[in-house]
Amino acid sequence: MRHFVQELEELQRRLLEMGGLVENAIHRSVQALVEHSESHAQEVLRNEARINQLEIEIDDLATRLLALQQPMAGDLRFLTAAIKINSDLERMGDLAVNIVERALDLIHLPQVKPLIDIPRMAQLAESMVRKALDAFVKRDSDLARSVLLADDSVDELRTAVHNELVAFMQRDPAVVPQAVDLILISRHLERIADHATNIAEDILFLVKGVDVRHHAEEAEKAAPARNE
């Protein structure tokens, strides 16, 4: 039993290491864009290999523990959540790489507009990732819920960025390549926020045992009480 607990702790440690790398990748990817920094971009690309390695290690460990230990209740929910969180973190790492690829293109092109909304989106997305991981460590359902609430702000900024850049392209077709890259970056940041939301939902399942995907929690509360 003690060995099982140690392996669960190791699984959490690796997830947090991966989360830290992903959070840094998001930050550096947008820094590369804002500061026209190839060094920040290369750091993100270098760290991708470690993120991918951790994804495999975490998946293997969690799957082995499920198969060999046959956990129940809270331990089973933890391992299920860990597998899903692992997948979301890996996708975030991929999205940070996508941002870097667009940023490397934009470094060599004239700037369409001052970058205000995209850095703000990045700050919100980073904060959501950080809070989701903190909620995981602390088993804090309230912190997890705050991540769900923040997702709307990211969506609103993405819409604002899209509409503004479409207007720029309509006025000046010469800026289409840069504007399209910026629209894609805003979409990647929106998807990062969506993955952070997925993690927060997994935390609520881990802590409360409730499924809040697609507003399932609200539907459950609204449903009439069943006769026992």
C-alpha cells in the first residue's frame, strides 16, 4: 500500500513538472511574438521534446497503476483525472508550438497593429492553467470553478481580435498574411483556455465526484429527486 501511495505521489509530481513546462511554453511563445525574439521561440521548441516524453511516462505510469492496483473510489478518480489532464497538457504544449511557428513568421513582417488583446489573452490563459494546476494540488473545487468562469473572458477577447483583424484586412489587403497569423494565434490561445477548462472540470470530478461537462452539474441539480 505504501508503494502505491508513493507511485501516486510520483505521478502527481510528473504532472506538475509537465504543467510547469507547458505554462512556460505559453508564456515564451507570446513573448517571442511581442518581443520579436527568436531565442524565446527556440526555447519553446526545445522544451517540446520533454513535454512529449513526460506525456508518455505519465500515461504509462497511470495505466500500469490502473491495471495492477485496481484502485477504488478516490484513487480511481485521481488516476482517471491524471490521464485526462496529461492529454490536455500535451495539447497545450502543441498549441504553444503552433503560436511560435506563427510568431517566427511575423518577426520578419511589418506589424499590423499594436499587440494588446493577444498578450491579454495569453495572461488570462496562463492564469487559468496555473489555477487549474493549483486546484489539482490543493484539491480545491472553488479554485477550479474560477477557471471555468474565466473562459468567457478569453472567448470575448478572441472575438474582438478576430473582428478587428478582419476589418484591417478589408481596408488593406496587403496585411492579410500578418492578420491571418494573428487570428490563428488568438485561436490557439482560446484553445489553450479550453484545455485549462477541461482540467478544471476534471478537478471537480476528482474532488466532488460530479461531471460538470456540458453543464451536467446544473442539470443534475435541476432534476427532480428520485425515490430511494
